[in-house]
Amino acid sequence: MKFITVAGPPSSGKTLVLIHLIRLLKDDDLRVVVGKIDCHETADGALFKERLGIPVVVGRSDYVCPDHYGVVNAEEIFKFGEAHEADITIVETAGLCHRCAPAIKGCMAIAVVDNVSGIDTPRKIGPMLTTADVVVITKGDMVSQAEREVFRSNVLEVNPDAKAVELNGLTGMGALNLKRLVLDAPEIDTLTGRELRHDMPSAVCSYCEGETKIGSDYQMGNIIKMDVKEV
């Protein structure tokens, strides 16, 4: 089974990208299941079922980082795919902080970013983008040709080994190119023992444990302070 992670900033178009991609994969009679990870309530699970009629499992990370939650539950999603005899299992993660790193060694990793976020955005996104095999660039119809070219150049500057695919989330134009790349993704028989391509964000502090008061007296754990010389 192919196990593919899809990450990207909020509202970059991840779900629409996957809908267009999965439609094309289903045309080849491939069995696809989706694991959808979000923070709170999400209607995307129902959207996949209504538009595509495929098995979907939805996880809500609540107060936990969605990518930590995704890695903890990766085996369960893999087994969900096996139970449905899937050819391809796709995990769409919320990817809220640009530091998140859900990519797994030996499995295809896709990052979705949009032109509207600004031409310097690729330089601000961390391992989510720099460790991806494929970078899908959306919303190109909303910016000029020059902006699209600069944005694409900046993507490839931070991740020169990635395949960059421009995809229109409204029309699906570009989805065929993404499908071809997905069909070349490696297959695996288990996730157990596999490694992440990059370490996850480390954030175990007093606020992670429920603290709400501000001030050094209430802070403990993994704390990084700014070096403000005037203070």
C-alpha cells in the first residue's frame, strides 16, 4: 500500500487538491482511503464521503499539536487502510505551525502552499516544505504570472529536490500531473519502525499542561526566552 502524507498551512487548498486527485485515481479503479486530521470540528470527512464515496477516518487533536497527534495515530490510520484493502492511504493533516514535520522516510510527502500567501512564504515554512517530495502550488489564478514564477522559484530554492506542481483547486487543472507522481510513490507493508524525516516541534511547558497565568514564576519546562537587552 502507498502511504502518503499531505500537509500545508490552513486554507491553502489541501482538501480540494485531494478531491481532484482521488477522482483521477478512482478512474483507474484504485482503492483510496483518507485519514483526516484537524484540531476541532471539521466537515471534510463528510465531504470526502459525499463527493467521492470513499472510506474516511477523522481525528480531532483538540489541545494537542495536530502533527504530533498524526504521528501518534499513523499506525492506526495505516491499519484502517489495510482493513479496507486500500491501494493508497492518504493522511491530510492540519499543519498549523510552519515548523511541523509529518513526512515519513520511505513514504511520499506532499506539501500544499498557495500563491496568495505571499512570495516570501516558502522561506518561512520549515520542514513541512523542505522535506516534501512534491509541492503543490495552488491559487495561481489569483496572482500575476510574474508572482507565480517568483513563488515557484522560492519554493524550489528551499527544496530543490521537490517536484513542483501547479494545481487549480476550482477546476482541477494540474491534478493529472500530481496523479502521475502519486502513482510512482513507493509501497510499504508496515509503518512500524519507520522514521520521520525531521524531528517534531518540541513544546512541553507549563502552558501545555494547562497553565494560564503569564509571568516567569509560572513558566517551566521547554521555555525559550527572547534576548531583549533593554529589559
